[in-house]
Amino acid sequence: MKRIIYLFDEDDKYGAPKAGIEMIMQLKNKDIYPIILTSKKNNINKFCDDNNIENYVTYHHKYTYVNTKNKLKDIIKFIPRYLRYKLGNIIALNIIKRKINLKNIDCIHSNISAIDLGILISKKYNIKNIMHIREFGELDFNMKSYRNNYIKYLNKNVTQFIAISDAIRKYWIEKGISENKIQTIYDGVYINDILTKENYRQKGKLKILMIGSINRKKGQVELVKAISLLDDDIKNNILVDIIGNGYKYEEDLLKKEIECNKLTHVITYKNYDSQIREKIKDYDIGVNCSFSEGFGRVTIEYMIAGLCVIASNTGANIEIVNHNENGLLYEKGKPQTLSDAIKYLFNNYNEIMRLSENAKSTVNQKFTIEINANNVNSLYDKI
């Protein structure tokens, strides 16, 4: 049995921890004994308790931070944030030393690349470590690092990197990550709790769904602009739900865009819904407008639920969606092309059915949690 420590940060309403937890649950069936560490008490700990998984809150912090457009505010916040990061890792190392017999640990697996606690444990106790890279970093979240030349630091101290898409892998190689240390393993999705459409729309309004954290880089505003370009007869016969959470200024920007375009009767913004996976099937079209999608977990969820996907032609979207085969791609940054895609599906409902059926087949062939866990377990064996 392999005993592996997994490091998490955010709670399970975000894509990265969801993917990590589902991966671990599948790996438990492959002679893996997981020990999960979280930065603060959250739903992941409750999930672990409910499923008899050893877990601890260690109060670690990311070695990255996000700059805003307010430079003065960022400068003022830098020192206290840096001290919190350093102190958090000191506290975490002490907790881990007291709680876990590190002599029996086979590997450290960081669920995201913004946590370096796994490296610190690895160096101190001579344990191999894996780091999942699930994001572009600077490109999608404007992330900065407390460590100077952190790419050199990662290359030196991480045994193996997992990129969740070829787009992520290529981007990080260009940043300087050693090519022979990073491999692509697509995330898998646990599809059994995603309800699938049984009947396609015969009458009523076309329903469009967009799920994701509210962020300009995620493209919710671009969807609003695309809807505003539709003819009135289409606007009056569609309903659009945008679901997610974000910083207040991002949420306010989205609400203002909806109001300014006089679309409150068409577009509804809702906070994150923990039961959304059961409701996806009630929609016809799922939209992903991300500027730089690292993988697109929600895209897979749309596909398995029986929705037709419209996605931007960026990042990993083009690895999942084959245009006019299992969904539609539109040109990122050009809302008119997204509007045209929506109009096309509105006028050709049979295409929604054709594309969505092909999409289900794609998921079953490439993106199930079983495939993901098998590939990750093979990597454990290798290192």
C-alpha cells in the first residue's frame, strides 16, 4: 500500500479541489492510503471525515499572491501577506511532524502548483513529490510569487509535474519547467452523480448555462455582450443562467453589464449552487468563455449531462471540443462569433442533439475519473 500525503488549498466548490478529491477517491481502490492536508477547515475535511480519510488542517499558505490594479494597496499588503505565508508554513511543518509518521510516507502530492509546503516536507524528510499544475498562473490569474526565480526552484525540488492539459504543459515548458519532468494527465470527472438529459426540448425557451468563478478572464461579460447582439425574437425565447462566486467588484461589474444591456429579463446571475451537478441536465447549451482555460472541468460536466457546448478557441478548450463534431468553438475576444454560434443552435435544434450525443462519447473515451486515476497511479509506480 502506498501512503501519500495530498496538499489542498481551497474548498470543494472550486474545480481544482473537486478534481483532486475525486481522483483520490478513485485511487483508494488502487491500494492507496491518502492523508489529506488543508490550509483551513472546510468541506474537504468534512468529506474526509465522512469517508474515513485521515486528514488535518495545517494552516499552510500559498507561495503566490494576486496583484490587483491598485499598486499602492498591493505594496501595503505585501509584507503582511509574505509574513503570513512564512509563518503558515512553519506552523504547518510543526503540525505535520506531530501528527504524521513521515518515515512511512511514499510520496507528497500537491494538488495545485501554488503550494510549496510539499517541497519543504520533501526536502526535509527526503520524500519524492509530485506537483499538479492546473493553471497558467500569470496568464489567467495574474499570479506573482514570493520566491525569486521560482521556476528554477520548482525544477530543482519537484520530482514530477502533472499538467492537466497539453496547453498547460506547453505554457510551463516555455516558462522554463524541464520538459522531461512534466507530463499531461487529463483530469477525470466522476460522472455518476451528474444527471443526464432524458428528453430534448420540444417547446419552451432555449436554456443556456455558464458555470464558473466570476472573473473577467472567465468571460462572463463576453457572454453578456454576445447575447446583446442577438435579434429580439431570439432574446425573447432564451433564458441564460450565469452561476458562480467572485470578488464583489467582479460580481458588480457583471451585474452592471447585464443591466446596461437591458438583459435582466434574459440573463440571471446566481451564486454558486452546491447541487448544480444535478441541475445541469435542465439546460440545452453550456458555455465556456474562458480567456485561457487550463482544462475545463465544467465543459466535461456539460457534455456528460447532454448539453451542447460552445467554448472559446483558447487553452485546453480546443483539446476537448472538436468544432462541429462534439460542440462549437467561437473566436475568443469576438462576441459576435459567440452570438452567431448561439443563433445557429437556436435555429437548428437537431444540431444540439447531434453534437451533445457525440460529446458524451468523447467524455467516456478520454475524461472519466477511472482513466485519470489509472494514469496517476502509473506515475506513482514510476517514481
